[in-house]
Amino acid sequence: MRKLTVLVLIVAILIGATAAFARQTKSIELWHIQNTGDGPMLLQQAADRFMEANPDVEVEVVPMQNDPYKTRLRTALGAGDAPCIFISWGGGPLYAYVQADQVIDLTS
């Protein structure tokens, strides 16, 4: 009987640990340069709607100024520490990031 009790306790602990692990929050960083008008508010509202629909995901919206943004993004991508989502310009830099397999298409 003692072995059965120990076994039941172990199974209960494993089930509890598995459930706790499944509820862990995931984090997404969104970098942008929308610093004027309604831009910052609209991006935050979009992130808030996403988090409401996906309670296990936390979105950190990170606004930056244009020139520091370009430098920080280039540095982060080069270091392998890029944000999950970032806004970029088509052409030059984005094309280089795509060619280096540093970005993926999120269209679908």
C-alpha cells in the first residue's frame, strides 16, 4: 500500500509540473519606429488585442527613434539576438537580412 501511495504522489507531482510548464508565458518583442501621431497607440492596441486572444503570450512593444533603431537592429541581427518581430524597409537592409536567413516571412 505504501508503494502505491508513493507512486500516486509521484504521478500527481508530474502531472502538476507538466500543467505548470504548459502554462508558461511566452515572450515576443516587437521593435518599431512609429513615434508620431497615433502610431505608438495603434501598435500597443494591436499587441493588447493579441495578448487578450493569446493569454500565454506576452508582447513587449519597444519604440525607438529612426537612426538608433537601424543601428540597434543591425547589431542585434548580427549578434543572433534579433527581436521576434521588427519593422523594416524593403530593399537594402531587409534584402540582406533575408539573404542571410535572419528573417522569415510572416504573411501566412
